[in-house]
Amino acid sequence: MKKLIHEAHRRSLWQVLGIYLAGSWIALQVVAQLADSVGFPDWVEPFALVLLIIGLPIVMATAFVQEGVAPTTAGAGGSSEEDATAVTDSDEFVEAPAPASTSSSGSRKLFTWRNALGGGALAFLFLVAVTIAWIIMRQAGIGPAGSLVARGVLDDRSPVIVSEFESSDETLGRAATEAFRVDLSQSPVVRVMEPAFVTEALVRMERPRDTPITSDLASEIAVREGVPAIVTGEINPIGSGYVLTARLLAADGEAVLASERETAADVDEIIPAIDELSKHLREQIGESYTSLRADPPLERVTTGSINALRLYSDAIEAIETNGDVDRGIALLEEAIEADSSFAMAHRKLAVELKNRLEDQSRQDEALRQAYRFRDRLTERERYLTMAAYYEAVTGETEKAITAYEQLLERDPNDNWALNNVAILYGDLGDEERQVEMMTRSLAIDSARTLAYTNLASALMQTGQYDEAEAILDRAVAYLGVSPDILRFEAFLAELRGDYEAADSILSVIESEYQGSLFWRSFAANHRASLDGTQGRVEAALAHARRSAEIARERDLPGEMLEAELSAAEYEAFTLRDQGRAAARLDRALSNLPLESLPFADRPYLRISRLQSRIDRPDEAAATLERFESQADSAQLRRASIGLGFTRGLLAEAEGDFDQAIRFTRAAIAESNQALGEMVLARMYEGAGQSDSAVVAYERYVNGNEPIRIYWDRLFLPHSLERLGQLYDEAGDAENAALYYARFVELWEEADPVLQPRVNAARERLEQIVAERG
């Protein structure tokens, strides 16, 4: 203290001002840092600023009064320089030229450096004491400082329903509701119920799925579903600005548990105002100040553009409520055009494109943009975005799983994370865990079609067909018929070998959803595979042509090329007409050169495999080399399974069956699918290992992959035919007859070009029956 007083006394008035302002800035930085790390209320920083402002005139008055005052010296003799600057314990000074007046002496006694510094220290100690008392009262639920959770009004992680904000502008109200829901969902002390939960409740209430969730309806749902609280909001125009109000109400809608109000100068200030509304409401509920400061502000979570937020909200409604994915994707693209840094819109666009198996290059770019702006997302969405990026763009499955698991540590009931990580577990071969986590996901949120179809798919893959059928029946009962559910019903019928039922389902999709180019494309592709599996050659190729035409109408050149490749594969493998397949491939690449497509959309590996099958190993090797030389490390990692199969087929075409088997077995082990077993079986045959070929063929035939129909058009008839022949050659007449019979039944109505193979199998089957009785 003496040193501080000494230094203050020897400084000029302007030096004191500069030192005080610098010290004040440092003090405010320290308070701000403590507020962020420890978690102080919002008023602590302004309070500290007020204290410093009050202290400024006191310090300047002290400096003014004390300027020019000399200290009392201790000796009677001449003074030295050290004596002239000495400070007495009493901090009393006398003016050198003349005795001080009574009034000036009183001022000097009042405005001393000891009093100024001591008073400042006491003021800040008072601030610390008040802050600690406030935090203790808040955590203990005492008085006005007590939070709702501390007072026992709400439990920690209580579910709440957010009703739609009331506004004269409907789109503005919907956008504000979505923004508020996103921001409130960051809170670790409450759990905002997803729109899907509300939709499920509406279904049980026999209300239309798109019924607006007013405050009264939200209250009714809360009472029915046992949700303890709802959040309501209003946006009222005042002059050129707006007043925004949010209330947390008890489930019955009567008792107001908390309320907040903010103002916005214009429409562009609504998002920051919503951020403040949510922040203060979360504070009243009981969220820690540290957590509140850790979250990014809302304008970084969603978008700074209210127009982009409106478009995003409309897209969510189109996709999740109305099932209109085409319109939803168009709206998401408009939202991104309005705000190119809109991370949530980029991520949602990538997810919908992936679900439709469209434009790998667009998916990659959308996820790259979402990942680039991931810091603008909520914690939950940030983990979801990182996982999607690692899985789809970089091919780092383990990193994707880690991101999902970190999200599940934060919230074990996050159904999106449960669903997505379950798919990855299935890819790694952990089918039991996949079914377990998808079952949990459906139990948490049974109002999304995806939750049912993904669980049904996992059950199909484990051979639990009856259980899968029960899940799809539940989906229809709760949500009604949708094309997604019909699609998986078709997959299930095909796994059971009931192709007639699958055909009927496709007819329903074609007739009921003919207005959707996507579903028309799906039906055409699926019919091509279904007819191709049953040997109806001309019908299969006609569907492939229609698929290419729809792709042209949708302006998807990559899918046009894929349709031509599918037809060429069918001609090469099923018709065994390599010349016809080669001509189609050359024609397709002439009409649509690979260089005209984005690199991610160029099917290099599929073309290389086809070239191997039509006895063009040199061209196959060149195509493979073009891919490997141009792909980056992430693309190579993502394509590792396809690379394994491609290298295996190329080695087979070159006559190196041992190498072909090694490549293919490694690819099958990595993919954890039986679909590649048929390719491996042919290689075993080429290597003269008939017993191994039989095992591989049977693994393929008995596989349970839901989408196997797309491979069955090429491989199932051949596998059944060869199993019959191989068992016949081995002298096992019983198994030979079994597979001959299955092959004849499958191709009973095949086109004339395939009937010679059917007749040969039928004749041999009849001989075996005649010989064995």
C-alpha cells in the first residue's frame, strides 16, 4: 500500500488518469474472464464497470488535491532527495510554501490515496460477496434468485413443448419458432421435444399431421403426454420494430413459471432478440452461467438472415411433415443462396441427397460447407455434422462413431445419434448392437418414418422377417401409408421370394406418387431389377431406358450413365452377350464423357469392373489407374471396398485367380456383406476350388441384405444354376435337384432367349427325380 501511495503521489494528474484507465481495462478483462470460466451472472460485468466509473472522479479528485503536496520530513537539518520523497505512515502531507487553510486541510485528509485505494478494494469485495450470495441463493432455490430447477418446480432435463410463436406474419412466426427451438435445444437442463414427437401425438389425437401447434394445443398435448411445461411466444409489431415475448407455462397452460421480453428494431434484429429471449429463459430455468456463455449466439447457430431462416423452416415442414422432399430440397437450396454460410441448411441438404442416393459431388460439397461452418451449429448439430462429414466425405468411420458416442454421452436419448451410429455398427458387422440401438431410437421417437424403416431393415438383415413385418405394420398404423414404407415392404417381399407381392407394391408407388420424379425413378430402377431377376429381359431393359429418361428429365447426367451401365451389366452377365454390352458401354461414354461430370460422380470403378467382365482387361486397368491417380486420400479411403472388388475382377480377367481371391475376400470382410460372395465363387471356380465355390454361392443365395434385388438381377439366377450343376458334378443329387428346382421356378417365365438354360435345368431335374423316385 505504501508503495502504491508513493507512486500515486509522485505522478501528475494526467499520468494518474492514464494509469487508472489502463488499470480499469485490465480489471474488466479479468472480470470477463472469470465470468466465462467460473460462471457469474450477467450483471457482474456491468456492476464492475459502474464501480470503476464511480471511482474515476474520486481518484482524479485525490490526484488533484494531492498534486504539489510534499511529505513531512523527519529531521531538522537540510533535506536530502530521499527525505523529500519519503511517505509517512499517516499519509499526511503539508504544502511546502505556506501552511494549509482549514478547508484545504480537511480535503487533503479526506482525499488521500489510502482512502481512495482502500475504498476501491472494499467496493470490489462487496461485489464479490453479493455475487457469491446470489449464486448460493440461485442454487439453493432461495428468493428471486432461485432457479425453477433449484426450487423443484421443474426436474433437471424436463421435457418441454415449444408452441408456434403468434404473429400476424405467419412465415415470420414459423421462422422465429424454429430459431427459438434450435437455441433452447442447446440447454442441458431441459429437453425440447422434437417435431416428430408432437406429430405422433397429433396422430393419436386424430388431428392432421400439419396442424399448427398453438399454445392451447401444446397444452393439451403436454397434459396427454405427461410433459410438465410448454413454451409460448408472441411477436407484436410496434412502429417499425417488434416486441418479442416468451413464457414458460405449466402443462395446463395456466401457471406462468417464467417470462421474458425483448425488443427488435427491425425484422433483421429478430434473431438476436430471440437469442436473448432464450438465454434469459434458460437462466430462469436453472442453466449454469458457464453453460450459457459456452453456447454460440443464435445468429451463429442458425443464420443471420431471417429470409434464409424462413426458407429453412418451410423446408423442414415440407420434408418432415408433408413428405415433399423435392420441394424441401429446393427450399434448402434457396436458403443457402440467401446465406451461403448457413451450416444447418448445408447439412440438411446433404442428408436428404444421401437418403435419395443422388449426386455424390453435391453431397460432398454440402457436407464440406457444413463442416466448414460447424462452429455456427449447436453442440448437438455440430457432432451430427462432424460424424456425417467423417463418414461420407473422408471415409473415417471410427471418427464418425466417436462423434456420435460423444453426443450420446451428452444425451443418451438422442434418437438421431442412436439411429446413425447404429447404421455404422451394422456396417462393421455388429448387427445385434445395430438392432438394439435402432430399437431404442424408435422407442424415443416413433413419429418418424425413418425410425421404422431403418429398424425393419436391420431386422431383415438378421433374418427376422416376421419382426420386420410387424415394425412396418406399426408404421402404417401410426403414420399411414408412405412411399418409404412401401419401398421396404417391397424389399421384404423380395427377401421372402414373393416377387408378385413386390410387383404389386411397386404398382401402388407408381400410381399414387407419379407426380414425384424421384419415386418414378425408384420404381423404374426397381422394376428393372425385379424383372431382370426373373429373366424378363425386354421388360428389364425397357425399365432401364425409362430410368435414363427420368434422369434426363431431372437433369442428373450421372444417373443417366448409371442406368446405361446397369443395362450393359445385365447384357454382359445374364445374356452373356459381351459384344452387345461393349457396344452399349462405348455408346454411353461417347454420349456422356466422364470428364463432363464432377469427379465424385464419375463411376470409374463400376466401369472398370464392367470392362473386366467383357474381356477388356487393358481398358479396365487404365480406367482403374485414372481413378487412383486423380482421387485424393479421402476419396481412396472411402472407395476402399469398391477398389478391392475392382482389383479382384481385374486380376480374374488377367487369369490370376489367387490374387483375385485375396482382393475379393478382403473387400467382403471390410463390407460385412454376403453380396460379394457370388463374385468370389466364380473366382474359386476359376482356381479349380469347387468346394469353396459351393460355400460361397450358398452364402450369397442365403444372404439377407434388404437391397439385394439390385444384385439378384445379375447373380441370383447364375448362383442357383451353378449350385445345381456343381452339386450334380459332385454326385449330390438331392441338393442338385433342390437348386435346379429353384432356378427353374425363378426363370419359369423368362424370355425365350434364356429358355434354353431353363430347359436344360428342367430336363436334368426330371432325370434326377426319375432316377431317385
